[in-house]
Amino acid sequence: MHVPKTNLCTICRGHKKLCGRGICPILEKKRIRESIVPLINKDIFGASPSAFFVGDWNYPKVLVGPLVPPVHEGTDIFDLPEAWHGKELDEIIKFRSLLVRSKEFVKVTDAKNPKGYLEKSQEIVMSKKPVDVELVLKKTPHFALEFSQFSPPTGPSEFVESFKIAENPKVPRVIDKINSDDIKASKGISLLYDKDIPVSHISKLLSAGLLGEQKNRKLVPTRWSITATDDSLSKSHLKKIKSSPEINKFEIYHDEDVGNKFVVILFPSMWCYEFLECWLPGSLFLESSLSPNVISDHELFDGRNEYASLTAGAYYAARFSVTEHLYERRRQSGALVFMEVHPSYHTPVGVWRVREITRNALQKKPESFDTEEEVLKKASEILSLPFEKYREKSNILSFKHRQKTLSDWMN
Amino acid sequence: MFEAVLSAETWRKCVTAIGSLVEEVPLKITAEGIELRAMDPSHVSMIDFKMNKEVFAEYKTDKEAIIGIDIEDMSKFINRSRSDDILVLKLDEEKNKILMVLKGTSTRRFGCQLIDVTEQSNLKMPTLNTTSKVRLSSQAFREGLKDANIVSDHVSLRADDAFYMNAEGDTGDIEVKIEKGDPDLYEIIVSAGASSTFNLSYLTDMSKSIPGEMSIEIGNDMPVKIEFEIEGASFVFILAPRVER
């Protein structure tokens, strides 16, 4: 958990809120630890929510294993970000900390011909419902919350002594079929999506090496699998979007959750997309005394050739939600997505929030305007940072205003 | 009836160059050779491509035709060729396909489905009052674009006493100067100083497939015209500028 690098903490001791955060991250960590530590020892018996983690450290021989909580009830949402919208950040962190991460070194190519530990883990990942698992660890794990910029946090981790699946996993027929087929991963991802398998579950199947051509199957580190799934699905949506008619108004959508504010503007245009991100002063990655900076990545009609390195997984997660929305409407548009992170987002919980908050925003009824000026004015009323800061950094807005078309020179 | 024979490698290079700008194109087949002219969907850039019948080893056609080609599909096929393969292009009107027959150590036939492209078949070239023309090495041009990309997503091309590429961003600014006497500059003709600014990702895509020598014509806040040849086929790329508000 984030500990501010300042001597303010010794003066404040969690009471005066000198760092500007509503909740003291140090005390919060202590509270969570106290509620969870008594539940965790080396024998864990609980319902694993088909959760599986593949690390990227030491690739291609990586640490992998199912996540098993020491509880049976209500675990179905523990690894299902699609169900987290509207939940308090503390609640999410609490149930994530319960997910004990078992681990074992496995070669990524073992997924071609899984045996023993990996094979059993894969059975759990394929299940639609939580699976009862008896897990014996080498020793009692130390309490820790492990964070990644991409994947949701997980609880303490420890090497596995033995583990046993205590019931038959319930595997949806489409997952079973696509797993046994010999088709490209991208095709499998699209087919699963069409059959309403949640995106978070698809990325776990990809991660566990259950998708793709049989001879190419590999374990995929969790953080890569999340972005790969978002990217693959939005590319398949975009194929259809790019030949669909353009929308004819300027639309604005917005939503806020766990201290993250999102504004989505769709405007009449060929497909183009920009993701603009700003951490406000006092938020997780910006001291309250510093001035905020907007970062952005974008693509024009033909898409990107390089990874969106500034905004990273968030770029692809939001693009997924925008393309899902346009695909369902059979429409094409330009899209600007603004993400503003507020101080109340005190612990990073992963890129899922970008996908789900954007998705939720786009399910609402938009406000529509006839001009760009009006829609940007509305955006500036919703966003906290002065809009000029975004305008200065927006490549799409500047492209739109400054790029001429050849028709000016055709008689 | 249309049938033409050429080196697969030449066709592969041409298709790659066309594909750097447009995806769906109307290819015109005439008694003189093949040609196409198309704009990208956002109407920011244009390509004009001509391959005279002399470039082909054999060339036969009995009437003019315009066929719609998905360049992405065609490049997947032609990318399967080996460098010394001979390519036979044939039109199969009945099946609405263009056939690509690759002759090497074996004979491989690919049938590429034709598509509808009615919209762009009568496109005129834009009228440009450019005042400067520079002939230079395409490698030097590409390197200049890469330099500019460090600080910005657009670049100014300027011709004066020399040819300049300038870019400016939050982190700094960059100037590339190519002048008379530099081995990368072959010719520079300036009737009046000229400067225009362009989107870097478009220019970078355009420049990728240009071999050897190229010429650039620029004016003030005017589209840029880039000309080059690929093994006898002539290419013109035009890109609209970016202007300050």
C-alpha cells in the first residue's frame, strides 16, 4: 500500500489528514490486516472463484497458481470485476486480500501438455462457478497485499505443498468446446465474448494457456492477458465499426466510481480515439503540493503500430468499452475518454476499473449537442481539472482543428 | 481478358507501398498499363500509382476495366511469395477474382476476391502551387522523421537555402538540415522559400516503403507532393498540411 514519502506522517499519525487523503493508507492497511490475518494459515479450504494468477517475473519459468480464499460463501464476485461497480474501494480490497495466492514455478510452454498441478489449476479456471479447493501451503503465508498496475490486488502468497479439487467444476459448454478446438486465440476470444462469457473470465482462460492453436499454447502472465484480451476484442469490434455510418451529434457520457471520474465524448467522425489521464494533487501518484499533468495516447483511423506506452493498459481497457458500445449501435464515431483520478482512490486495484466505469458511463443516456464547443463546455463542467490542460495535450482535438483535408485543393 | 507477368518481388514492393496509405482501391487496367488513384478514408492523403506495360515481362488486355482491390488481402497473398518467384496476374471475371499465380520451385495460385469501389473511380488530382522541389535520399528523410518523432507528433518541412525538417515539443526541439554538397541531397530548386507542417504518423507510414531516391515538392501551408519509383512503377503521394489556427 502507498506510504507517502514525507515526514508529514509522523506529525499526523493518521488523525490530521495532512497528506490530503480522506483515509490514512497506513491505518487502513492495519485495519485490513487485523480482520484477515486470523483467517489465514497453511491449510486453506474454500471456494476458489475460478481465479488464477500467472506472474511475469522470471519469464518463461513463471510463478503460477489458483487463488483460494479461506471462505465458501459469496466468493463468486471475488474475481469478477464486472460485478464490482458501485462497491466501496475498502470492500474490494478486503475480499481481494482474502484471495490466498498459491504458487509454483511452471514453464509457460507446459500449457501445451499440462500435467498435475497445472492441469488441476486449469480445471478451476474453466469453471463458471466457484470451486471448492483444499489447499495445503508449505507454510503460513505472511500477510501482504500484492499490487499490479493492471491486475486487481491479491492476498498473501506461498508455495504449494498439495492441492485437491473437492467438487466437479461447472464448465460452460462453450468454454469446453473452444478449449478443445484448434483455433487462434483471437478467434477463441471473440467466440467466447459472443457467448456472453465475461471479459475478465476470457482473460483468465487466455492466461491459463487454455486458448489458441494447440501447438502454440502458452501461459500468459495475468497482466499481459488482460490487455491482450481488451485489445483483441476491440480490434474485432473495430472491423465492423469502421464500415458503419457515423453518429450525427456530439454526445457526452460520464460516471464516477472508487475515486475515478470518467468522461466519454463521442463525436461525428471516422473512427479515432484518445485516452487522456490525469492524477489530481493528493492522489496516489501525485503529492498534494505538485501540479497535475495530463498524459495521453491516441490513434487515428488506421490504429496504432506501437504499444500505448504512456497510458498503457488503461488505454486498451477504455477502448474496449467504447468499441463495444459503438459495435452494439452499429455506428462509427471519434472518441475522447478522460480519466481523472481523485485522492479518494487510495489503493490501486487494477485496470478493470477503467473498463467497467467507461462501460457503465456508456450505458447511460447521453447528453447530446450540435457543436463541439457545447460538448467541450459540458465536459469542462464535469471534470475538476481546468479543461485547457486537457485541450493542450489532446492530439485528436488538435488534429481535428489543424489538419486540413485535400478537398481544399480540389476544384 | 487481362493477363500480366512480372517479378513477384516488384509486385510485393508496390503493394506494400500502396498499402501504407490506403486499404481499398480501384485498380484501372488499360491498354497502356495499370494505374490507381485513391484517397485515404479521412481525405487527408492521396496516392497516384502507374505501372506502364513496359515494366511487365508480358502484358495483355482486350478492354479497359476498373477492379476493386482490398490491398490488405492482396498483401497477405503476395507476402507468401519468394524473392525469385515469377508472378502472373489474371482477371477472372466470372468468379469476380484476381488470380495471382506464383511460379518458382512449384506453382501456387491465390484467388483474391474483388470488392466494390464505385466511390473513388473518378478522382481528380489536387491543384498545388508548390514553390520548391527537393530531391534527396529516402533514408535521410526517414531518419529526419524519426528525429522529429522524439519531440512531437508533427514536423515542418521547409525549403530555403537548404532543406530543413523542424519539430518542437514540450521536451525540446529538433532541426535536421540537408544542404547542397551533402551526399543525401541530390537537387534543390527554390523559387520562393516554402514551409508547411505535417502529421508525423502519416508521413512516417508514407516514407516506409520508399526505396532509394525521392522528390518532395512543398509550398506555404500547402499539401506536400512526394514522388518516387519502385522498379519502373511511378508513385505520387500527397498529404494535406496541418495549419495553425
